[in-house]
Amino acid sequence: MSGFRWLVLLLLLLLAGCNTTSQHDSPVKTRQFQMGDIAKSDVDMVAEIQIQFSMEHLRELMEKLYRRNPREWRKGGAATLEQALARVFGTARTGHFPELQGKKGTDAIMLTFDERYRGDRVLAFVEGLRGMLLAAHNGKQVFYFTDELDPQKLYNAARNIEIATWKLGHTRDSEGRLFLISNETAGPVINLSYERLFGKLIALQDGMARIVAQSSNRRIKTIIQSVASAVFLPI
């Protein structure tokens, strides 16, 4: 088996592992063949599954952050937590979020850690991640032979998730408080479920970047920087 096919197989196994169990113990969903698949390459289909799972992980992340920071979802005027989630991941999503001040991607993420910001910080963080990941996929969630992904953008997206993860767990306001509560490392119960979600998201983007690079014979410029002082990479 060629090195490229090994990469595809490994990412498919990773994707399967990402969705083996869920918060609600739902069964693993399988992808049914569609006529449009005739116009797709193996890489296209893997990319679709990868971005689908990335969106599912982001929704789970948003729900977990809202549960630990309930004051945030109330800022948007939603009557329930589910309504707040539906604004971003529901079928009636409009993509219109006035509280984000027109900011998208990493610019929206940075609102989370702006002490002057009075809007929903969970929304800014997760919608920012969502927009950044979609930008790395050329704004698409469905791919065909004519589409061409850039492995550097996917690699940069993975590094940006690492930076966002560090900021979430370490950036504090002027009174020394975290802007959002996530992992719990003190007390009798240690909760690192956020780290696991971020790890899955990072692995998915890195795996897809390697597959696209190998299939298109393109190189990825690796970047080494300390997350503590790093700036978000361009997408």
C-alpha cells in the first residue's frame, strides 16, 4: 500500500475513533453513497467527513463551555442553552451575530479575551474557531474534483487551535480571573475533557494537511513558536 493510501486509511481510522462514542451515546453514523460522490476523489470524501466531525466537536465544545459559563449564553437573548447552540449549529443558522462587531475567524476569537467586550465570549470563541476552520477549507463543507485545498492553511489552522487552547486556559483579566472556565485541574475531580476535544480538532486538521500535501505534492512550512507568545497564523 502506498504512503498516500496509508495516510488516508489512518485519518479514516482517526475519524472513526473520534465518533465511536458521544456525549449522548448515539450510534456511529455512516455515510451513505450519493450520486454526487462520482465527482469526488478519495481526498474529497475524507475532507467532507473530517470537516463534519470538526463541526460536531465544536458544537460539543460550545455546549460544555456554556454549561460551565451559563452567564454567557444568556447575553445573546436566548431563552435556553439549546437555542444559543442553535444560533451557531442549528439548521436555521443565519450567520448574523451583531455582538461580534463584524469580526470573524481569529479576530472573533480575540474578542473572548478583550476585557472591554461585553458580548457572549463563548460565542466569540467557538464561532471564531468555526469560521477559521471553514476558511482553511475555502469556506466549503462539500468537495469535488475541481476543489483544491491548501495544506498550509490546514496546518496553520491546527496551530491556531493550539494557540486558542492555551489562551483559553491561561489568559486572565485585570483581576486575575480566567475569561472563560474550562478544564478543572484542582479539587477532587479533574476535568480535562476540553483538552481531549481540542486534541481531536488539532489531529483532524494535521492529518488532513498531510493527506492534501501528499496528494498534491506540496510542502508544508512548519512553524515553531511558543504558544505563550504566539500570534495566530494567517489562513
